[in-house]
Amino acid sequence: MAQRHPSAWPLDQMSCLLPGQQRELDVVEALVHDLPEDWQVFHGIPWQNDVNGFLQLGEWDVVVVSPAGHLAFLEIKAGEIDWTPKGPVKRYAGTGRKNISSQCRLQHQAMIQKLRKAGIDAYVAHALVLPDVSVPANAETAHYPRSRIVDAAAVPYLGTLLGEWLRSTPIDPQRVAKVSAFLRDELRLAIDPRAFAGALRSTTIALQAGLASTLTRLELPAASALCIQAVAGSGKTLLARQWLEQARRRGTRWGYMCFNRMLADALRASIPEAEADIATFHERAISALRRQRKTTEHLDFTDSRTFDAAVAALAQDRDWAQGLDGLILDEAADLKPEWFAALRRSVSPDTRWLVLFDADQRVHPHTLGTAPWWETELPQAIRFSARENFRSPRALVETLNLLELTGEPLLARHPFAGEPPEFEVYPDADPAAPLRATETVLERWFAEGIAPQDVAVLSFQGRRHSAILAQDTLAGCRVRRFTGRFDAQGAPCWSEGELLVDTVLRFKGLSAPAVLLTETDWAQFDESVRRRLYVALTRAEWRAAVVLSERAERDVKAQLEKES
């Protein structure tokens, strides 16, 4: 029996394995069983490579090391494959077609380059494993050799084939040690998020910047509007930031407005020179109410009539918009129609509008069941749509599409395959179970080297119904959470801690390397639940986990099995 690295399958805590992961697990277990003990089988190794200043990301499904210290990496593709003149092509739900030949060449080149940089002289073989299809003998093309394709008929003999491919040199313990240390280091780095997650975020920003740099070249005429419907992870807020910066370079002044305070605070921190022009709708409305009443005294924010009065005051206030050439509305689907109407009355008729939204992210209670106001209020607007998600790993996007969380499938555009979300199920009848399950996942992540500062723990429930949000510590870490109080200026007060804990709704518009969605429970798997899951899981840049009840797990499992 061969040695296996890591010793446990990373997804063994999941109650619902996707078909691709299950087939990969089958191949790994067969190889471990069939190969002798002096062979080693590595699996699930994400890699990164710097090529001419550009970061490449990928993942080696399986890497086998012979007693001679030579390697074979296996690219495993479950399900049906299309055979084209350019070689095998794999179709993915919502992500289009992928040329497998090109992917394998990239994987092969990356392995050779990284071994060379490490000073290791080893032969690198590669094979495409298609466990669910039969490949004709004449399927050879100039782009991919038939001799390196292992189809369903040959999979039972994969161990024997590897022995033939890698048997040409004698046993070399020293080279085996070097290669094994190299792969273990790659595996270790891949699950140490401080560096790896930073690289992922840099790559995401670089990908999103392409769309942003194109759109910021537009010059809108007076009184015009540009409405952009773009999915989570497409780069809407990055576009807003670059639009503000480009406007300043042109000598024009734009304002920015959104619904979530945390999103506005993050943007203010990134563009301090534009801080005065960045605010939430609530902030602008409350400021207008204070000016109207000529008071700086504390307002009663628990009284709903206070905010109604603030909206009315904003509609009559002209001070805040003096000198604005345009206004960006980010996460515009969070706004009510009457709020936009108040804004429109308070700005100049020549004001330009950049409206950024995702209709599938209408999750706040005040937006549920409302008609899209931008269609009736801005009928003459220029419209642009984007389905590309650049932020989430492709396996995570595939899971979102399988769960049908959006009206149309997302297009996965991140170069990193990653993993589907982990699922940790807790019993319905135990009120303390969600907390225990949450700490179980956190402890597992921390043991793998994930830093608390790179994790966002999000409750599927609101603050009033969340036990997690009442905790001062989780898995031994101090919790940073909204206390429920506001200062005299209306800014939220936070506890001090290294582990962020919040609700899905409050974290909307932001992201983190690792996102743990907890207290996930519902009575019915309806549209509002799907939207909230969509918002929550697309916050993750690298890892995602869902702590969910037994009844919620049944719905998730049924949906995944239906699509498979």
C-alpha cells in the first residue's frame, strides 16, 4: 500500500460530495491500494507560479512519486467529455467549455519549472484520467497523445501503467526525499492562507481590474445614467473605486453611496482623499435631518419614524450634493424606490448616475418582493450586464450553480479550482449544536494554519436570533462583533477581537479569504434562502464552510443529487 499525502481526504467532513470529488477520491484510494509501499500518492495540491510577472494558479489533482524519485501528475475529469480536433474538452455548468489539453500543458510546465527552481532533476510524466468515458483508439490528435489518456477501461490498471511509465531508472532515496519534501512544502503552502490567500486576492483584483479599466473610460453626458447588473465577485466595488479616482484625475467630482456601513467604511479607508464624498444612504439622510432640525443631539434610531423623517429631509436638502457632477450607487438593489426618489430630488438635474447592482442579491427584508426600481426610474439608462465571477474558486462557483442560487448560472473566471464548500451538519433538536459545530470547523481551520484575521464567521440568522453573535470568544479567539450600540455620530460600536463575527446581511459587499457560514437553517428552501446563501458563499475568496441543520442539509443534498 502506497503512502498517502495528506493522510485524510480534505473533504471527508462533507456530507455531500460532488461527483467530481467522489471520482477523484476513488482514483486516489485505488492507487494507494494498488501501488507498493515505496510509492507516494499526493492529492489536491494547489500551486502558484510567477511567469513574466503574472501569477498563475492551478491545482494538481494527483501526483504520484516512484521509488526512483520521478513523478507523474494525473488530471482527473469525471463525467462526459467532448472530443474535438484540438483534443478533449470538458463542459461545466455555468462556466462554459474548457480545453483539457491546454490545462494539462499548463500543469506540466508549472511542475517542471517549479522543480527546476527547487534544483530537482526529475522526470515528469502526465496522464489524463477519464473514469467515466471510453476513448476510441484513434482519438489521437496533435494536441494530446492517446497513450497518455486513461479511460474507464484502463482505470483499473492505472497502477500498472504508472509502474511502466516511471520504471526506467533505479531506486534513488535521495531524490525521493527531495521530491517528497518539495511536494509536502507545496501542500503546506497551499493550506497556509496568509501568503496563498494574499496571492489569490491579488489575482482577483487583477482580473476584476480589466473590466473596471474599460468602463472607467466612458464619459457620461449630463443627466445620463449607466446601469450595471453584475454578479457577486465581478468587481463592482473595484469599479466604483476606480471610477472615483478617474473622476478626480479628470477634474470632476463624484459621490459614492451604498446601503451597508461596513462597505462604505472599507471604501473610505481605501480612498481617504475622497472620504467626504463617500457615505451610506442612512448617513446622508441623518445628516440632512440634523441640518433641518439644526441640532447635533442624539437621535432615537430605535424609532422607525426617525428614519422616515430623515428620508423626507434628504429629499429637501441641497447642501450635500453641491458641486457633484455624478453619483455612484453601489449595491443599488438594497435601496427602496422612494429612497432613490429622495436622492433624485436632492441633486442637480444634470447629475450623472452610475448604478451598480445584482438583482439576485436582494436579501434585505425591505427589498424582498419589490420591483426593480432602476427599470422604472431610469428607463433611458445605458445598460450593461456581467455574469463573470472573478473572486470565488471555480469549484465553489460550480456548487452555487448546482444549487441554483441565481436566476442564471454564474461564469467562473478565477484561475484557481479550489474546493467546494465544506458542510458540517448539526442535529435539529440540540440548541447548543450550532455553536459546537462552528467551533469544530474553526479549530480545524486554525490547525491547518488559517489565521483568525483571515476568517469571517457569518450567521445565517439575524442578530436577535443568533447565539454565535452573543459569544465573546470562539475556538479560543476573541470575537470582533457589532455590539448593537452606536456612538453619537451614528457609527456602530465594535468589540475588540481578532475573529470577525457578523450576519450575512451586514457583511454584504465585503469578502474574506475564508468564510464560515453558521446557524444555517430554514423552514423552506425558497428564493429568499437561496439569495442569502448566494450572498454568503460568494464572500469567500478561498475557503468556505457551511454549518447547517439536518433539515437544511437534506434540501442541499437533494438539490446536489438532482443536478448530478
